[in-house]
Amino acid sequence: MTISDSPHDHLELFERIERPQRQLPLDWPRVQLAGATTDLFDVDDALGLIMDHAENPDGQVLGVVSINLDHVHHFGSGRTTARLERTAVLNLSMTGHARWLALLDGAPLVRRAGELTGRPWPRLAGSDLIEPILDQAEKRGLSVGFLGGAPETHDLLSPVMKKRWPDLRVAGYWAPTRSDLDDPGRASALAAEVKRNAVDVLAVCLGKPRQERWIAEYGAESGAAVCLAFGAVVDFLAGRVDRAPRWIADHGLEWAWRLAAEPRRLARRYLIQGPPAYVALQRDSFAVLPTTYFPDTSTPTKHRFRAVGARRFAEPGTRPDVGVVIVGGLDALGSQIDSLRDELSSQRLSVVVVVGPDDPVDVESDVVVVRTSARRDIGQQINEGRRALGEAQSVLILGAGLLVERGSLRALAQRLLHDDVVGALPRLLDRGGWVEPTLMRAHSPMRTVGDAIFVDGLRNRPGWISGTVWQARSYRYAHPADGANELALMVPWNVDHRVGDWRPGDGLEVVNDYIARATSHGGNVWFEPMATMRRGSNARLLLPPRTRR
């Protein structure tokens, strides 16, 4: 069973599970632009994702932000205050308050993204997207609201909206003062008022960094499915500020146009804050997907990898960054170990392979081989491998034949750094490169009955009668997971030590029992889509074959 078309073709539709609508490829490329992770989309795909989430919300607000030099200044790398601002937003996002869609804005960033990925990308400024978003909202019967801007701006905007979008439901206009936003009680009351007005799409026009912080802190309370951090669009729509002519924007000179129009307000942004952000953009940017790598940020050489022990695994007991235990058989073992060696460019690994007593194994001397008679007991194999592993910063339990894509172990390890995370699960691609639905919901009698009746049919059935998470949107973003049906789990060493041995058995109940015991100590196991593993040839399925197609 797969849930997307080829993840390498960015023009493919994303999912075909729930409803016949425009949807998006899971493996869209991303870039890190001076510390700001930026999603790279064409305009139709970005618009489709935003409106689909607005029309079919899943209970979590989608924050849409444009990444430009001003964003790099406030949330990017290179400044202590910027790091604090960035951490404040990202930590709130980690706890589930908001998920973020970061769109490419600003000519310098567009050029840099093109250099890193080898193809041109369009600029997706909020001022360019707001009108097609309002067009779609009117067409789909969604309500919109505007938060930010002066009261007199709203007086000008209201008749414009009625004339330009006569059938659009405008739920309200709000013009909070800075003291309103800085006071938690008043800010929360503002969010509650927005919620009472049933806003589907909320344009948050407070300027950076206030608009991103408000979305992170209060977006979920507002009840809006989508919050647009779109800065000055309320002024553009009301006609208070003129947009630069298209030829000026196309030549990357819109900043000069806006500076000439509003020198007192924008001089500091463009002339003082902008140049250091531009330097950081050139110095500290790299591609994330599909060419994932993690440079050594301790040196100024932007394409230098941190060499860690060449391509040799560390000895168990030397406390490497990640200790890997491979269980379940010898399927694609050579390719699996080669994929782990590629991870040595960013961290130290030790590897233990658990095999049967008579299995022929041809591996290099830096791979520890443990022979066991527990051929049909995955839990016992894991326990024997863990004992041979020794201590490590974190432990990765890996099923046979699962190949690790470059940068994935680093992505899982970074997810474990957060206080509320006790484990991390990667995304899994099948042999054809399509995403597999590996996430499971918590056990319940009704889900057991639903799975027994439908197996993998009726995949859009409600979650209360489906143990497997089929919805493709759940494989786009990082989020807490109840369980998994594949053996690829990384946990911190202290969690592994506290939880103890895996239960005996051979199936998904072994994985989910361990996840349940890990989370019972406090924290969540998170699904991390930035970490990808691929099923090698003849890779063993943890679930019985009848549950897959």
C-alpha cells in the first residue's frame, strides 16, 4: 500500500486517499536559508496545500510564513537575540500548537534557493498570494478575517472587500495595539473573539516577529484552520500602500521601491538589518531535500562535512552518537550497512547485527555480529543486540533491509533533543520509492474490529475504526505518534535504559508495547518526516503480507 505518487516528481498529485482534489508531493525539496527551513513550491501547489487545509482542517492550525531577509534577521542564524526569537516559535510548534509552511520570498533568497537546488523557484510573497487565496475562499465558501493594521485601514478595506469579493464571508477585522499583544490575558481574549466569529482563514498582519509569535502562541486558540503571517497585505488591499510595478519586483528591486515610499519605517530594516542577514544567507545555507546533508557549522567552509572516524564504525562501549541494532534477518544487509556508513560524515555510529546461529555473514570487522537461537523472536533478538551494543547517546532499533537515506539519523537525533520527545520514527518508502503508511493509532476494541472487517479497504474510514493512519497529511509533518507497524525507532540512551527489555514476540505488538512503555514515563514518540528510510530488495515485512498492497 502506498499513499503518494512518485515522491521525486514535484508535479505529481500528493494523495488519492480521501477525496479527489489537488494535493501535493510528499518529498518537496527544502532549503535551510541562514537557519530558516524553507519549503520550495510552485504557486499552484502552495495555494492548493493552504486551501485544502483550510477546507479540511485536522485540528491543528497551519501557519503560513514568507521567508525573506527580514525573517532571516529575526529568526535566522548569527545573532543571539535572533536565536531566542527562533527558539520561542519553534518550541511552541514542537509542542503541537502550530505547524508551519514556510514559503520563499525576496529576490536574494529566491536566487540562493536556485543555486542550492539547481532549478529556479518562484517568489511566493504574501502580497502575491493573498488575492488568489481570497478568490479560493470565496469559491469554497470559507470565511476570512484580518488581524492587524490600523482601524482607518479597515475602514478603507471593508468596501474594497465587498466590491472585489462580494460573496466572500468576512468574519471580522481586528486592530490590536502593541499593549494588547504584549498582555497575555488580552491576547488570549483576542484569540477567543476570533474563534467566536468562526474564521477559517485569518490574515495576521502584525509585522515580524509579532505575527509569527502570535500565531505560535494563540493561533490554535483562534480556531482558524490557517493563519497567514502576511505583514503589510492589509495595507496593500486597502490601497494605503502601492505595490511596486511588476518589472521592478521581477528585477529584485522591490525593497528599493518600498524604501523610497516609506523611508522612516523601512530604513532600519533594509539598510541596517538587511546586510548582515544577506551575509548570513550566503554563508549559512544548504539544501535539505532531496539532497540532504548536514555541514559542520563550526567552520566557515559551507560544504565541509564533519569527518568522524572516516568510514569505520566505533567500537561498542565507546559511547558513540548512535548505537544501531539490526534484527530480523540478513535481507539487503550489505546495502543496509553501506547506507549507515554514509551517516558517518555527521556522527559516530556503532553497529550490532543479530543473526541466526548458522547464518553466513560477511561483514567488516567493525560490525559486531551476535548469533542467537531466537529466530522467530524479534523482541529477544533486540534484547541480545542491546546488551552487546553497550552505551551510546541514543539507540536505533532497525529492521532487516531498511536502508537509511543520507542525513536521516541526524534528523532523528535532532528530534530527540526536545524535552517532550522520548523516541523518533522515520518516514518509510517502499521499493518503488512511495511512502508507506507506517503510523498506528492507540489500540481500542472498535479499531480492532474495524481493521478485522476492512483490512486495508475503505482507507478513508474514521480513525475510531482504523488502527492504521492512512491520511497522507499525517506523513507531511512532524507530530506525536501512538505507534508504528515497522521496526525503525530511535530513543535516547536514558529512555532505553529506563524502559528496559523489549517483550518477547514477533510482530507489531512488540514495537507498540515498547512505545507505550516509553511514553508512560512522560513525553511522546514523534514521527519525523525529515528522516527517510527505504525498503531494500527482499526486505522483511513486520506485518503479515495480507495487510499490505
